Amino acid sequence: MGMGSAAPGAADDGGFWDGFWQQSGGTAVWVLGIFAVIMVVVAVRLGSGLLLRHRSNRLLPVVVSEDRGLLGGQANGHRGNGGGHGAADPAHGRGHDQESARTRELAAYVTEHMAADALGPRVLTPGSGTPTGPDPAPETTSSPHGWVDVMKRLALFRPRAYHVMLHCLSADDKPPRFSVRVLYMPKNTVVAATIMEGEDIGPDATDEEVRRRDRRLYERIACYCTVKILGDPRSQDRIPRWENWGDDYDSYRFHRMGVRAQEEALAAKKRGDPAQERAHYRHALRHYKEAAALVPGNLTVRLHQAGVLELMGQDGGAEEPAAHIQHAIEIYEDCIQLWPEHVETAYRLSIACAEQNRARAGGNHRPEDYERDSREHLRLLLNRLSWSAMVRRYARTWLFGRRNLGERRYWRQWFAMERPRPALRTRRRSFLAAVRIAQAAEELRMDRQPDPDRLREAFVTVAGEVTGGVWARWGRLWGGPDWGIRRMLHADHRRGAGHAGDGAPAPGTWRRRGPQVRTHAEALIAGPAPGHRVPNRASAGYLVYYNAACFLSLALNVVPPAGSMTWSGDEWREDCARAAVAQLNSSLRVTRSQFSAAWAERDTDLRPLFTGRLRDDPPAAGPEVAAPRWGRIGRNWAGFAGIHVAD
């Protein structure tokens, strides 16, 4: 009894945990260690699950690989461990090698196909936005080896992805047949499965005909996989509703054929073959029309179709260019009625309306009615770009019944900073600046001379959006009505309010000629050197600089406002041409610039700059006629950028 009663007393003196350790020994260490490991695994797994949940608004990655699991893992040249039928029959092994080579070639083509779409369109008109495409991601799916890999599998959520499994079913001397399976991982759910076969071209076909046959089959398979992935319910919630491709993969195939025809048209333009260029544009238009018949609500197809119509309408040698512009406007209007959420479509509508009004013959409308439609569309677009309107649109994606992760991502990207980061402007602010400059350019598109005060106000608007420097931007408050003209045209001539001509400074001025006081001729010779160039905003965006160049090109057709500065001869146009070239250079300098030489060549606003002819000038008598000095500035830059604009 005495010895039995001493144990509780010792436990009471040393505490509960001392007694626990003495009685349990090393078992407690293992128990607590296992418990700690379980807690760490649970915490890491919870964190990885929350991270995947945060990234759930993005499209799932796509893994393209050979289907080695088909028919019990003996497909695509998988010979096991050296025994069995594959090792006994060398001819059968060579057949598997050929099938595996075909499958790898198909996998490479599908990966290239999806990667090209994931990068966005290369032939869209400026300001049209970028659609969402599948993103192929390299990923290994091997089984775990070792305790470290097992712990990783336990602690981390396996990322969800689509796996495209390909398997060749035909021999080398037969038309190619492929088994295509699209699986949703890690649940291993079959999203789509089919067998596709190429056409039989006969035994006498050349190698080139065989390659064309195979590429047509590869294109069908790639389009099938893309449409089935984007059409899966798990993906439809991650893309905007206006990018739906339906269930028929021919819609996406026709779209791809149209994009390829556009690229061939650009190649024909580079070769200097306008007939082939127009023919390829007609083929692209036909393919886009076929795709639109299958998915009439897809904005990607519609924007490409309207963009081709705009290019054909701006081509002077095309048939009925005004009819093409009118058709593009009708498409934009229908798209806005269908998808009023899409901001870029409203911008393209305003630009197309301005192009249509420029194509009208003189005398068919009153000057006060000129550009009325485009002005109204730009005004409505400014309202759409307001903070309140965009926040309201973004908030609607969180409401029950309106949840769409793709549209939520679309609206959130308007509030994201432009690259390179950190930038001073969001995408919404950059697009707003481009619209404001396009609105200011409306003052210069009329056939008559604009009002001097409105011309000064337009220059102030453009200068405030594109020029940099903190004090220079705030200088508009005390710089007077001519601040915008000084800032855009001759900020590098001299530091003062006046314009320095070819001679010495005006008598009575207290400023003397020095290294920082340059005449008009000296600034023209110096060119856009970094020390003598108007500092531009680093994060304004390529479209802002492009629209500013269009504004300055249109300014070549007007005379300087009365009572402003004094220009002698063609100094006004020389300054406008220099400033326009500086803005085009800034558009090229922007990170990930989408400047298109093919579009700039057709842009009517840039024609005075590139041709060296004003609105009312007669056509040039021949190439031997020398262009004025201001005309050579734009022509030289067009030659530098590979732009050929005929008079």
C-alpha cells in the first residue's frame, strides 16, 4: 500500500507531463512526431487548396502527350520490358516506331496550334482586345517515387488540367487514323473522345500531297481538342460568354482558316502583290462568314470579320470600299446590341464611323453634321470607361446567377497596371486617354478650318495625355491656351512662350542663344535625339501614342491658330511631322507593343504624313517631283518601318 501510494505523489510533484514522459518513454516522441507531420500536411494542403481556389478564374492548362494507357499500356510503341509480342516481331516493333513518330508529330502540331492561340490575335485591328485561348503547359504525370514524392502528393493539391491523349491507329502505308481523348485531371474524367481519319489520296501521291493531307488532319484534330476543352462546363465558366465556340469544331476551324488567309494577305503585301493581297482578304472574309454562321454570337470571329472589311474599305483599289466600311459598321452595331459589355467593340465602331464619313463625297452633308455619328459613339464610350460604370459591371459578376469568372477577369484587367510594372496608369486609364485623343482628332477631320480656340483645346488634350514630366503636366494650369501647341510642337526649340524661327531671337527678348535655346532649323537637324525630344509618358500605352500620331498627321491639313505663334513657310507642318514621328517611335518603344505596319499603311489619318500631300493637293505628277521638307520626314519614317503608301 505504501509503495503504491508513492507513485501518484511523484507524479504530482513532477507534474503531469513528466509522469507522461516517464511512463510512455519513446512512444510519445513518435506519436507527437506523427501528429506534427499530419498537422503540417493539413496546413500545406489547405494553403495549396486556397491558392488553387484563388487561381480558379483562369483557364486550366492543357497537357498534350501520347496515349500510353490505351489498350492496357501497350500502345504507341510501348514494348514493356523486352519480352512479349513486341520483342518477338521486329516488323511489328518498327510499325510501333512509325506510329509513335506520327503521334509525336501530331502532339507537336497541337501544342504549336494552342500556343499560337494563347498568345492572342496577331491580325486584329488596333484596340480590339485579345480573346482567350487554351494554354498548353508542359507537365509530367509520372508516378511518385520515394517518400518525398509521396509526401508532396499528400500535402499538395494536384493541379487541375486537361490532358489530350493521342494515339495512332494506322500503319504507315494506310491513311492516318488517330484516337483522340480529352481527359480532365486529376479525376480522370473523359471530356471528349473520337477517332479521326485522313482522306485517302492514293498510292501515287507525292510527298508534298501527303504532308498537306496530314496537316489538314492535324488541323482538324487540334480544332476539335480546342473546341471540346473550351466547351467543357468547367471551362465555360472561365471564359467570357462572347467567346463561346459552341459544339461544332468547324466553327473554330473556319476561324483559323480566316486567320491564315489574313496572314497570307500580309505576306502578299510584303511581296508587293496587291492582287493576291485582295484575293486573300476575300478568302479570309468568306471563312469568317462561314464561322459566323455557326457561332453568330462569337465576338472573336465578328471582330476579325469587321477588321477585314475595314482593311478592304481603306484600300483604294478595292471594289466598293464604302460598302465594306458600311458592312463593318453594321457588324459592330449588331455586336454592341448583343454584347454591350464589350468596350473595345464600341471603340472600333467609332473609328469605323469616322472612316465612313471621310469617304463621303463633298457636298452630300452639312459641315455641322460631319462626324456626328463618331462623336456620339466616342461620347458614349467615355461614359462606359468611367469608374462607376466599370465597377458596377465588375460587381455584377459576383451576383448570384450572374457569376462568370471569365467576365470577372475581363473587368478586373481594366484596373490592372500596364506593363512594365509598376506603371503609373491602369489599362482603363490608357484606353481612356486613347479615346480622348480620338475625340480631339474629330476637330481636324472636317473640311473647314477648325475654330482657333477649339484647336488649342484639342492640342492641350493631346499634350496632357502623352507628354511627361511632373512640372510640365501641371504647367497646363498656368501655361495659357497655347501650352499644348508649345508642348507638342516646339518644346525643344527654346525655353519660352514663342516659336523660334530660322533667324535669331526676336529683338527685345531677354533670352540669348545658348546650348538650350534652339531655332526651328537647328531642332529639325537635331532630330528626335533624347536630349531634344518632348518627354513622353512611359506608361501611356501604344494605342495612345498611335492616336497622337494620327492627330498630328491630321494637323498637317490645318493652319496654325490666329494670334498664337508665328510660323514662316512650312515650319508648322515640319513641327507637326516631327512630333508625329516622335509619337510613332514612342508607340514602337512600348513593351509588348501591338503596332501593325499593315494597319498603319491603310490608316487614312496617317496618309498626309506618309505621302507628303495635304487634303486638297493634287496627285503627284511622278516620283521625280521632290516632296517638301515636311513631307520627307514622314516618308523617311515610313520607309524605315517598311510602310509603302502610294500617292
